[in-house]
Amino acid sequence: MTRRVVFLDRASIVANVRRPAGADEYVEYERSSGPEVITRLKGAAVAIINKIPLRADALGQLPELKLIAVAATGYDVVDVDYCRGHGIAVANIRNYAIHTVPEHAFALILALRRNLLAYRQDVEDGVWQKSEQFCFFGHDILDLHGAQLGIVGEGAIGVAVGAIGRAFGMRVVYADHPQRMVEDLDYRPLPQLIAESDVITLHAPLIPATRNLIGEPQLRSMKRSAILINTARGGLVDEAALIRALDAGWIAGAGFDVLTIEPPRDGHPLLVLRRPNFILTPHIAWASYGAMQTLADQLIDNIDAWTRGKPQNLVT
């Protein structure tokens, strides 16, 4: 049987992607949308996707499809239940971003705890030049040492974030839940973690149980000096409640790399939020060159392993 492998959104990865060893035909498209998805996958045994949804209505039109190789850790774009019931394997990427995402999270944490954006703006506005002494103290500067870091999600990235936090001298705690992945961590009930932590950082998947995990009640219960970081998934935080929290001063600041709708379009409320205590980056915490190359290599390793009959990293 001819193995046709189609990468539907090649432009989503800036890396060298080698040709799958078992592919008789390998086709790359920079991006695909709408009817193009079905047309381009006709006759394909393997689909490579990053953020392109493959739901039951589309999958039902692709009887030859046998493997969906997701070029990401999250696989919420795939109808996994349909795949499970129709013999379609789904593989994702594991542990490729264990350095880049924690580093990005701490870039946000440090910028917010030390009020770098506010001080930079003051310099640009001439405030320093008018100071009567060598420096001025217009904004709070808070150390990480001795502060509590509350982490929601104890996967590989969450554990790596904790290691960096401990290196800064932070007290590291994790949100407790019934399906612990790692036992020898300091767990706290989520309400307690939210109420007591100086920095809360999210590293959980977006599933029904975690959608809007942080809403108005949680934001109101945070310390007024606390900051919230989300480099995981849009939808974990109620974005409207976040704006209210920043406007009302329920929290000291927030750093986000993800939004519920991506890419956001004109009119998204967080796009027009201009505050020195809010940082929004365009979903690039994962995207260091090293991480993307690791992802690309594992992506093709997953396909090659499946071709050899020894699949790895299968979701279903």
C-alpha cells in the first residue's frame, strides 16, 4: 500500500523536518483551511497537523487515514473518541518544551515582580532624568527569594518550573488533584494554593474540568500582591474576569502567552489592554529554535515508529 503522508500546516514549525522513512509520497502545505483539509488528505494514510482541527465530520470523509501525527503536546484539535472507534491512531509530542516554556514563564514572572515595563516606560517618559537622586522608587520591586510559587500542573513542564523556582529560593507548591502524576511534591488544595501563593503559574491541559479554572472567585481570593502566569492553554482563565481583576486591583499583574481565540482578531479585549502590569506574548513560549527542532525530530520519529509497527507517544 502506498503510504501518503501530508503535513497540512508546515509553516507552524520553524525547523528541519525530515521525510518520513516509510513515506512513498510526502507532501507539505504551508497552511490549510476549510475544504482544503479534506481535499489534501484524500488518499493519505498519515496526516500531520499542528492546530488544524480534525473532527468527526472531516474524519468520516477520509477512510484511508490511519495515523494523525500531532505536531504539539495538546491534541484537543482531534476528535479522539472518533479515532478510537474507527481505528485511527493519534500520536502527540512529549517533553519537547521542558526548557523553553519554563524559561518564558520566568521571563514573565521576573518582568512583573520587578515592574520592568513600568520602569522602562518611566525612563522613556523622562521620569528618571527629573529624579533628585540616582534612582527613584515609583513601583514595587519584589524578590522571588522567599516567595511562594504555586504551580497548577505537575507534568514535565510544571516540574521544570518548580526546579527553577527552587533555584531562586522560592517555596514551591503544586495544586492537588486525584490523578497525581508525581507523588513526592508539596501538594496543596487548589483554593489554598490560590489564596497563599505570590506567583501562580498554569501548566495544565485544557479539558472540560480545567476550562475557566481561574475565574472571578479565584482571582478575588488571590493576594493583591500576587501575579498570574498562563503559558499553557487559553481557556484556563476567564479572560473577562482577568480584565476586571486587573482594573480593580484584585491582583498585582498577569503574564499570558495564550488566549482562548488564536490568533486573536480585532476587538479582543486583551489586545487593547495597555497596562504595565499585563504582558501578552503571541503563543511563543514553546517556540525556541532548539525546542522546535526537538519537536520536529520527535514528530517524524513517531511516524517512523508507527510504520515499523512499534508505535510510540500514542494518545489512542
